[in-house]
Amino acid sequence: MNLSILIAGALFSLSIIATLISARFGAPLLLIFLIIGMLAGEDGLLGIRFSNPDSALLIGSVALVIILFDGGMRTHPDRFKVVLAPSAMLATVGVLITCAVLGIAAMWLFNLTLLEGLLLGAILSSTDAAAVFSIFQSAGLNIKERVASTLEIESGSNDPMAVMLTFTLVSVVAGESSLDWRLTMTFFQQAIIGALMGYLGGRAFIWFCRKLPLGAAFFPLFAVSYALFTFGVTNQLGGSGFLAVYLAGFLIGNARLAQVQYILRMHDGLAWLSQIVMFLMLGLLVTPSKLLEYAAPALLLAFVMIFLARPLAVVLSLIPFRYPKRDQLFISWVGLRGAVPIILALIPWLAGVPNQDLYFNVAFFVVIVSLLIQGWSIAPVARWLKLEVPKAPGPDHVMALEAVPSNDILQLLAYKVDKNSAVVDADWQQLPVPNGVQFLGLVRHGEWLQSTNCTLFKPEDTIMVLAKATDATYLSEVLSSYAEAATVSRQDFFGEFVLNGQILLSDLGAFYTIEFGDLDPQQSLSDYITERFHRRVVVGDSLQLDQLVLTVRQLNEKGDILQVGIKAAQTTL
């Protein structure tokens, strides 16, 4: 027992320290965790023998519940408004297309029957939210909202589809059921019950939070246990537990609950813990020497997935939504596979279907190839496609005061002052801050100074203010140390000149030589851009008008264009 605890502690500590490798070299974190598990496994340095698929499936399922619940809580409702329909298409039709293409390829590469090939395709058909966004976070990428939202919602919601497909095909291959209309009814049953239980479960949790007088330390624990309870009940009723957990998390995360801040703070670490546990365990479970038996055909299958199945699924699924080519190309490239395919590959193993070793080892090999090729290249591809949007300046720390009854959301904001900050040697009274913002004081050399005792701001100070959430953006333009660098970055991206979205094309033509052709000069910039895109636009969308490049810079809550950046065209967009 002592040795097991020692090894577990060492592996966890090594995995956490190894995250520095990701920050230094851009290696996908999940790949590092997998490699550490493999090095400690049967063919590795420690020679640990772990071959219990039942325990692996249980641990993996619990970890996925926590990860999906956390992802749902962090999904903002505005993202659903922008990309709900296309994300739903990718999570359903896209998964089916991927399954079909990979199934046919697997049938040929591994000499399987069509049903067995489709089973392998189903196992590999879902993308991994944890893999995608851990790379975004470690690379510091701020991707255009439409693309980032599509990837986030798709990768968070396509797991239930892959799970349903896998279980269905396993039962068919094992001879427990047949391909007929009842399978379609099973799909609808799992989706409907999963969605209903997610909605009811989320609403019930919100009610509990408002009624139960629990201490702050207990709400995060209650949230974890409640997510697991929701998952189990939904599965018992014949629904998709993963879908229910994701939807419940979404409802809880976007409710105005004071407890959400405590829950999110704990769940951030808990989600990472789940990922580390899951990938270390899967690394221990695999035997690297067995991977070599399937290396050549598995590598070809990975190439089919990356360069054919995923792009085809994206293009066909997004046809009704007219996504720009660059967006489609990036979404196609970021179809990373992670823990879900490996966990799903345990199901044929447990069911005892023929070729059970093949499913697990091929899935593991394909995931590694995906993380190596796609995961390592996400940041360069995003910058090459010019999908990275400059980050807006913001506070260094935010605490929402949602427990305080107010018509406006109040926030406690903290801004760190560095030597290049514009507020160095300035007085609070000199700063152009919005009315209603209250300066509370600052922390200097670890000591709290009240506002009445503050004179001039100095480097290393931390300014503390109380403000409405609606004032945070403008306030950050004044107080954030990143504000000046952000201004330069945004000028380079959007252009030095900013125009109101309601000005007419004819007004623009008064300053620039524009060949209008069939265009209506009395059309506003906002209407012109919206009409050209045929969809809801997002910040960073750009198009060329004669010799000018127009880039959407600011939107209101309804999605109307407020500001447009303008610069001379240097290359054809």
C-alpha cells in the first residue's frame, strides 16, 4: 500500500511539473500525461502492470462527467446564440459522417466486416473538448468567437452521440440486437431523456442552492456529487448521461448564484485532476509493444481521419451556414482526439466482441498521432489563417458580488501596475474613469492602503475598485497595464481608424476612392457587412471593399455592429 501511494504521488507530481514542458515547447498537455503513464507502465521504466478495463471504464466515466460538467458551467449563453445550429450539426451529422468514412477505411485497412469497421469509426468519431481548450489556454490563443464557440460547443456535445453510436454498434456486433428502426428510436430516446434530465437536474440544483443553508466549502462538493447523481439517474432511465451533465452544468454556470464562483474555483482544479488521472491511467493500461502490431494501418487510419474524414464532415455539416473558408479549414484541423475514444474503446473489450485488442490499441495510436500532428500545430495554423483576435485589456482579478441584491452586476476588480503602465505617478482624480466607479484603495508591498491615504500610483501596486460589470471594459482601457500594448495590437489587426457601424457607404466614399459598382451607396457599413456574411457576424470578421479592408471591431448585445476598423488592403482576403 505504501509503495502504491508513493508511486501515485510521484506520478501526479511529475505530471504537474511536466506542464512546464508544454508551456516551454508547446507540447499538448494530454500527450505528456499519456507518455508519463506509458513510461510507468508494463513496458516502461517502472513496469507497473495494469490491465483492468472495468476499473478503467469506471474511473474514465467519472472523470468525463466532471470534465463535461465543468465545461458546461463555463459555456457562456452568447456562444449558443452565435453557433448553436452549426455546432449541433457537427455534433450529430458530423459524427455520423466521420463514423462512416472511418468505418469504410478501417474495414479495408484491418480486414474487418463493415459493422466492425463502423464500430471503430464510432469510437474515433468524437473530438475532445479538454484536448482542444487545454492547448488554446497553454498557447495563449484568443480565437475568433465564431470559431472558438463552434469548437467548444461541438467538442462538448458530440461525446453523447459517439457514446450512443458505440454502444449501439457493440450490441449489434455482439449479436444482442440488429440494425433496424428500433435503433433510431433508441437514439431519440437517449437524446430526449438526456436533454430533459439535464434541464430538470440543472433547475433543481439552482433551487437547492437558493434554499439550502450550506457552507461555502460544501457547495463545490455538492456540485460534484450532484453531477455524478444526474449522470447515473439519466443512464438508468435510458438517456444520455453525458448530455444531461453538460446541459445541467450550462444552466448552473449561467444562473445568478453566489455559489457558482466557489464551485468554478474548485472545479478548475478538479477538472485538471480528472484529466491527469484519466490519461495516466490510460497510459498505464496500454502496452506499447502491442501498438507496434497495428502501427502501419493505424497510422494510415489517422491520416484518413485528419485529412479526409474530419474535413469532409466539417464542410458538409456547415454548408447551410456559409462559414468562411478559413474558419472551415481551422475547424477541420482542430478535430483533436483525446481520452473519449480510448475510453469508448474499452466497451468492446468489456463486451468480449471479436478483435477487442484491435479497437483499444488502434484508438490509442490514433489519439497519439492526433495530439502530435494536430495538437502541436494549432497555434501556428491559427496565426497563419489570421484567426487570432487581439486580446482586450482586462482586470488581473475579478470577484463578482452576485450575492448582493442589485439591479446591476457589481464586481470587485484588481489591476496590477507595472513600470510601463500609463497610470504610474498618476492620481485617481486625474484618471478618466466612468461615473459610479468607486476607488477602494490599493495594496503596496503587501500592505493595504485606503483610498484616503493613497497619493500617486507606483509600480507593483495593485489598484482595487468597485464597479458595474458594464463598466469593466472601459475601466480596463484606463487601468490595465496591458492597455497600451493591446492598443498597438488592435491597430495592427483592425486598422488605425475606427468608424461607426451606422455611417453610409457614400460617406466612406467621400474620403476614399471606392468603385461601388452594383452596391447601394446609401447602405450603412453595418448592413453591408451583415448582408455579405449572410449570418450573425462576430468580432474579427473582415471583408474587402475595393482597396479597403473592413473588420468588425465591436458589437452590441443583440449582435449589431457598433464599430468597424478600416485599413488599406495589402493582400487579397
